[in-house]
Amino acid sequence: MQPIWWEEGKVVLIDQSKLPHRQENITCSTYQEVGDAIREMRVRGAPAIGVAAAFGFVLAAREYENLPAGLFSQKLRKVATFLSATRPTAVNLFWALRKMQMVVAEYIGDDPHIITNELEKAALKLAEEDRDNNRRIGELGLSLVCPNARILTHCNAGALATAGYGTALGVIRAAQGAGRLERVYVDETRPLLQGARLTAYELVKEGIPVTLITDNMAGYVLQQGMVDLVMVGADRIAANGDVANKIGTYSLAVLAWVNNIPFYVVAPTSSFDFQLATGAHIPIEEREAHEVTHFLGQSTAPAGVDVFNPSFDITQAEYITAIITEVGILAPPLKVGIEKLGEVVAGE
Ligand code: MRU
């Protein structure tokens, strides 16, 4: 399953807000449409957001490629600012836009048509590399999966959240392929139910055994010894190993810690923010109240009630057993491994 692709000069994406009831595609012809799709979470998941932004940037470049070079670059700077403002937490968005702007800088002085062609190639490569990285993550992560593994996951770190295959679900897919998976437990992930709507959808579709639980059942399930390990994705990883991921991840990590169950974060190097000292500096997106006061369009709370709706939380490095990336597995002290990883990435 692939949530986003480039087709005849347009961006096509699966409208994830409609899943699991309907699998419908949306075609975006402008960068504004891509920006709206990210903001409205029709495309979501850190790596997928990055890919969408890169494709959106190419749409803008095509729109402006007949302008004089100076004006073309100026317009693209504004486009990057617009796309950056869609969602604040997943660092892959800013990483992808930086990659696109580096292409513009590399070809500065060339005809905008040439730069646009290079941008299109770069965006396609970025998507391709994300899929390859996830396969590699799956292979590497397999070494941490015991026979007959029962794995708990949260939110959706699957094919839908990436350019394809998935991060945490990538390892789960690899474990299923290797005959090492007994069952996946998935938290429904309130308020937007990415676990129930998207992760369960991906797994059921592929015949991977999955049991859906509500978020508040996770503690009981871990305490009863029903789970061997927890695997989640990440939206941003700070230099000390603190991880921002979907709200509820922190509670799960503490519960895993208390119950002596390994807690793995699975993420590509594009999800690391090497310059950010700790998770305390990661901006946490707050979304609208109706996501909490309503369920499937139906109100579940008294009108006018105050609501707090943070979309992500921070799990401190001390609760994380290891981070699985496409270039290796980082074990504690995470800070040391991340510093070395930062040097590798900077040298590429
Ligand atoms: O708000 P979302 O659905 O974009 O949040 C997604 C998550 O928190 C995922 O776990 C994370 O992006 C990792 S995806 C490989």
C-alpha cells in the first residue's frame, strides 16, 4: 500500500480521513491543495508528510518556472514557509523542505525549468529512499523480535504513514514474513483513531493477526503478560534520545517500563532533529476541540466544555530500550549513538 504518489505532474494521495470505510484518492494540482491535505490530516504520519511537502514544492516550482530566476527563487521561499506552517511537530516536514531548497541553491543561476526538473527528480528520489529505508529498518528490527512475538503498537506507523511499507509496521511486516509474529495489539489511538482506522486496516488487509484495544486497556494488557515488546514510530527525536510521537506514547512507555517490557522506537534518520538538545524543545501541536468533544460527528460532551487536545507527547530517552533506524540500532546511551549518527548524516 502506498499513500502518496506522483502521477502525470500531479500529487495523488489516499484520503486517510475516509479510511477504513472508503479508500478514495485525492489529486492535488497546486501546492496549496497539498498544504490543505497535510493540515487536514488527509495525508499524515511523519515521513508521508515530508514526501507530500516535497511533491507540493515541485507543483509550486512548475507553476512558477516561467518567471525570471530571481522571482522564481523568491516565490519558492514563500512556498517553503507556507508548507512549513501546516503541522509543527514532525521534523520530516522541515527536513524534506530543506532538501528541496538545497536543490534550488545547488542550481542557482540555472534556468528555472532546469531547476524544476531537478526538484521533481529529488522529490521522487526522496519517496523511493523512504520506502527503501523502511525495508532496511524492517530487516534490522527483525533481530529484536523473539519467536512467536506479541507486539503492541500505537497510532499508525505503517505504510500509510510513510512512502510505503512503514517503520514500526515495517518491522512487524518483516516479522510476519519471517514466521516470527504471533499477534499485534493495536491501541485505537484517540482522538482521531489512527490505530483503529489505519493500523488495523493495514493489518487486516494483509491477513496479519491483530487485536484492537482501546487506549486505556494497554496497561492491563501489558500487566497480564500478553505482550512481549512495544514498537512505535516517531515524529521527532531530539539529540538526547527524547521522542515526540502520537499522544499516549509516553503513557505506554512508562507502562512498558514498569512491566519490564522492551519499548522500541522505529524511525528513519529523517525523523532526527540533531540540533535540538532535548524533547522539551519539540513543539507540540494542539488541535481543535471538536476532535475531543465529538466522535464520528456525534457530540459526546456538553457544549462549551473546555478542552485540551495535544496531538503528541514526549517520551524521555530513559524509557526507550532502543531506536531502530535504517543505518543501525541505537542502544542506550542514546545521546552517544545519536551524536555519531548525526556525524554520519552530515557527512553524506
Ligand atoms: O498525527 P499523525 O497521525 O500524523 O501522527 C502520526 C504518528 O504519531 C506516527 O506514530 C509517527 O508519525 C510515525 S509514522 C512512521
